[in-house]
Amino acid sequence: MNFNMSIEDNFASFIDEDTGQSVFVDSFDNEEFDVRIGTISDSKPVGSIIAHSTEELNKKLAELYQKFQGEK
């Protein structure tokens, strides 16, 4: 899955075309980003990410999603 969220965004969502899973990311301070995975009507929190650059944020999102996929 390709994540392309900017560190300046307060919210983003992504859909994994292969699994149908959605990833929802939100932040109030653009430093700590809360991540939920599931569907629009049923998503579960899977962790928080602290990032200080767009590149760091997207790398950590990909790592967290891969970890979630491995735990299923």
C-alpha cells in the first residue's frame, strides 16, 4: 500500500485494494497521528505514530500497516 500523507494534514484515509481494508489517520497537533484500520463503520485503533517529517510519517504508516497485516 502506498501512503502519501503530508505532515501538515490533520486527517487522511487509504484503502488497500488487495484486502479491502481502510486505514484512517488523524492528528490534532500534526506530530502525533492516531491510526485505525477496518471499514468506515467498524475500525479499530492500532496505534499512534509520532513523526516530524512527511517522509517519516509515511514510512511509519507503512511499517504499522505491515505489522497489522502480519498479526491477522
